[in-house]
Amino acid sequence: MKEISSRDNPLYKELKQLATSSQARRKTQRSLLDGVHLCQTWLQQAGDPLMCVASQSACSNAEAAAIIAQCETRRISCILLPDALYHALSQVEQGVGILFVIATPQPAAPAKLSQSAVLLDRLQDPGNFGSILRSAAAAGIRQVFCSPGTVFAWSPKVLRAGMGAHFLLEIVENADLAAVLREAAVPVLATSSHARQTIYDVDLARPVAWLFGHEGQGVAEDLLAHATHQVAIPHLGAVESLNVAASAAVCFFEQVRQTLRST
């Protein structure tokens, strides 16, 4: 295990750039998985990281030590940092001190949308984005398409909110959603509080594409025109609408309910 003790070390400077700069992560096509859960899930679901980085105190934590040992067995480069240097890289409060550097997955967009998917138009909040990814993965949806202007899927905050869901999904960023929708071989559903149909009125026991938009502005009008159905989520309380992540979860699991009922 290689030890780095100076903040002037070139490799440490590269790690600091990845930790603090979205531009650096996009340019290098590398991302950081911060914390035991994300690292364990990556090893289980995706394979080997490019690098394992640990704090000195992590070596005394059983879970972190097991991850380090597994990486060393697989001959993955392992870096040990003093706690102070490590904490400058991590955004996890009271974490155990371990992170992975990975090559950011870059799946190609399919020629035609033919399975259940989520399309996100300019979604801004990392917590909402991560929650939607987690709900989608739990509902068995595998494809996610993000328009330009949507928050970076592999940012630290989205990764933490997703809790490993990223590794079960194909996330296509900077997608031309209009082109995807034009070629869709499945119905496209967009939620709207003004719609007459509800999610309970539509046949969801089949693949569908769910279209969600910006937290404040909603789905762009040109994209909304491609929706096969606009649907509402019924609610009884005196609340105008649901948070986009909550709306997505309700939609996904109504699809799960109908699918299970039809089998």
C-alpha cells in the first residue's frame, strides 16, 4: 500500500481536483465513490475500481480493512493518507475513511427506446436525482436518459443519494430527449397536475417511459408534446403537488403493482 503524506504530491493533487471539481470529473471521466457502502456495492455489482484510497484510521475499521484487503488481493492500486489529507477529499461526515476512484461509466444510447426508462429534463437537485435513481433501480427500471442541463449523475451528492443504484442502471447523459422520444417504441408518460387521467387509469403492466422535468419549470413544452399520456397523481391533502422524487417513486411503484397483478 503506497503512503502519501504531502499535500504537494502530484497524485494527491489529482485526487483533490476530482474531489472538488465537477469539471475535472467530467474532463477525466473519473468519479469518486465515497464511503464503505458505495465501495462494497461497486465491488459486488461492477468489478474493480481504478484505485482505492484510505485514511490511516480506516485500517482499524473492520469493513474498510476488508475492502482494502480485497483490493490488494486483486492488485488494485491502494493509497494510504493521513486523516487530515483524506478528510480534504471526503464529503462524508463521520465516515470510516475509504473511497474508490472509478472510470465513469459511459453507456451508449440505444437506437430505439424499447423498455421501461426514465427521462429527466433539466433536473437540478442532486438529492432528487439520486432518489429517483434509487427508486428506478428498485422498480426494475434500467435505463435513464438525462438532458443537457441536468445535474451530473456521478457527482458525490447524487451518488450518496443513489446509494449504489447507479451501478444497476444505464445512465445516458447529455441525451437528446426529443430524438429519444421520437424513436420510442413504448408509451411516454408525463405527470401533470392538470391531467384528467390518473396513473391508475393507464395500463402500466407493460414497458413505459416516464418523463420528469425541472423542479420549478417542469418538462419543456417541446418535450411534453411527445408524451403519449399526461397523467395526474391523485391526492387528498390540500397540497398542490408532490416533490419530483416523490412523484417518480409513486409512478414507478404503481407500475410495479400493476405488473405484479397481471402475472
